Amino acid sequence: GNFDDAQTGVKRIFNDAAFNCHLKEKGFRLSSANSINWGRLVPQIVYYFSAYADLIKKKQIELGEQVNFVVPTGNFGNILAGYYAKRMGLPVHKLICASNSNNVLTEFLQTGVYNRQRQFYKTASPSMDILISSNLERFLYYLVGGDTKQVSQWMEDLNQQGKYFVGQERLAAIKELFWADWVDDKNTLETIQTIFEKHRYLADPHTAVAWKVSDNYRSQTGDPRPNVIVSTASPFKFNENVLAAIQGETSLLGKKEFEILRLLSQITGWQVPAGLANLENMKVRHDLSCEREEM
């Protein structure tokens, strides 16, 4: 299955009252490390204030000056943290949503229609390979002033019909807050290469999506405000795509995963994170798999 299958299964397990009761009797309580857990969003809010403080410290902006944040996102978690930061008073002009070919969020933020009935793509930026964005429901709550019945109706429409529409008036409110665009794999890999050649900065595919969308925003709107690109992962987690982007597909021929890690480090001068490098000599501890219906 894909990410949506896994996340949907996890939610069902979390909401299984009998199973949770059984776990409680055994002294366990389930939690999640991804952004369906509010605990994931809380520290992310801090990033936005920290980045803003860095801009002031570097004399890039004056206190109170508005900036834009460009966030690569599929589950609408990190960018929702940015929205909370704005609600808390951070001077944010636009939250710019960057998507890959699974551009359901881009379409929603541009049209007000959320439609999960579309082809699912496996891309070079897999953390955004999502068609059901959990945290959007949290944003909708604020969009309708806490009208939980309306939010529940939209979620029911999504489950039953595969889509919902928030209406033109609410779409106008969304566009005051957000701007959105998407990037395919070809442009993602080209952007990784361009960033490295110009700046000697090694970007992972998700960061590259945000970088390209940032360029698109600037060229389409002419907005002169600073754009803060939210970089999201180590490029070494996506070593094959990153090496192919800067050295070409032939650089991968005949090489195993950890060889590619070392080669990427040698070429760029960037150090492989210890957590990844140490995996090479570790035993495989888990190999159980199941069909998505069997979770």
C-alpha cells in the first residue's frame, strides 16, 4: 500500500475502542510520531519564530516586517504549524504550499475543491505522496469559525464521494492566507542540480520542490518580501535521486545503497549522517508485512 493506506489504518486502530481498552489493561497507550499527533506540530511552530528571529539577527528584515514561508507538504502538518505561528502573531504575509505531482493540496488552495479521486504517483519526494491530508481538517475548523458540524460534513463527503467544496467566500479567505503550486520530478531533480551548482548546497527532493515553487511564486506575483524555504530532510535519505540529479543516472550503475551514500559524500564534501551510515552493519529486526486491509 501507500502512505494514505498506512495513515488510514493507523487512525482506525487509534479509534478502535475495544483494542485501546485491551492495551490499557496491559499498560500501553498508542501514540504517533507523524503529524496526526498534535505533539508533532507544537515544536514545528517554534521553527517559524526561530527563522524569523534569525532574519532579524542577520539584519535581513526589521522587526514587524512581513515574510513568506515556503513549505513542502503533503499532510498539511508543517504548513499548519506556520498557520498557528501566524495566528500567534508572527508577521507572515503568505504561507506558500509546495506540492509534487500528488497536487491535491495545490488544487484545493487554488479552487476550494478537495478531490482525492485522482491518480496516485510515486515520486522522488515520497513524504508528499499523499492524497488524504490529515491536518487540513484542523485548518478547516478555523476557516468556519469552529463549526464542527460543517467540518464533519466535509469529511463525510470526502469519505463517501471522494471530494468536497468549501464555497467561493471561504476560498477567498484561503487565498488571503495561502499561495500554492506544484513541481514534477523532472523539475525537482533539475532544481537539486541548480542549487548545488550555484550555491554548493545539497538539497533533498522535498526542499527542491519548495525552492522551485518559491521561484515560481516570485516570478508570478512579483512579491519582493523575503521567502523562507522550509528545508525538511537530509539529502542522504534520498541518496539515489540526489546523486542522479547532480551526477546523472549513470552514476548509480552497479552501486549498492551504502556505496551511493559514500559516493555522494565524496563528491559533495557533505558528511553522511551517523544514523544512516551506521545502518550498514545493523541486523534487520523487522520483516513482517501485510495487506492494507489486514493492519
